[in-house]
Amino acid sequence: MNQPHPQQVTPSWYGDSVGHYEGDTLVIDTVGIKSGPFSMIDWYGTPYTEALHVVERYRLIDGEAAREAEERGVRVVARVQGGDGFVPDPKYKDRGLQLQFTVEDEGVFTMPWSATITRRRSSSEWPEFVCAENPHGYFPGKHAAVPAADRPDF
């Protein structure tokens, strides 16, 4: 928090992230994300280069505004990809979490692009997505090509 990026960033899977607050908004700036054969920036397999720069802005918003934003988003996601498995708790009326992010990568995109995601408390546990222990989940019904060792290396 409240630190600049190092002069020389060594690319890594998660990159180098620094954060600070702008009022009630947490801003996270990430650079130095390593690209490779299994890396992508979204569920659609969008490529990127090591020039990728992502700025995320997290803030809590009023419960009614969160509900309206989430419902708008669900209509769009359901139309585009059939939903994301997230079911909000209909009884929860408190604040929601809103993430606005901007993606820049001159090696892939002709201009920066932005999106907003709003979430409220879930009515159940969030589904698990791809990780080393769970090679399923990038695309429904497809196995992700996650590298795995035949035996533990520890």
C-alpha cells in the first residue's frame, strides 16, 4: 500500500500490484504480469502481452444501487454466456461491492477498455474456479490445461 512500482519489475503470474485509497475507493494498479501458454485475462481466452496494465477500483455502494447494478449485469451476462453461477441473497439489503477496472495493453488492444462488476452477499457459497487442485471451470464441460506434477515436489 502507498508504494510505487519498483524501477525494474520482474514479470510474474500475478504481476506487481500497488494500492492506495482515493477517498472511500481502494485503487490497485498492476503491471508486470507474465504471459504464457495458459494465461488469459478473461473467460474468453483474450490474449495479452507483458505490456498489460490493469487498474482496479473497489468501493462499497448503497444496497439499492448495488441491487440495480447487479440486476443489469445479470441480464447482460445471462444473454452473453448463460450466467456465472452467482446467486445473490434476496433478503440482503445492505451495501454491495463494486469493482470498476480498466485494462490497457498496446501489444493487443488499440485502446484501453473498462468494465464494472457489482456484487451483493451470496445466498450460497461461491463456486470454485480453476486452480491447481481443480482443473475444471474455465469453460463449462471443458478441461483446462493446467500444468500438474506427477508427484509433489516437497
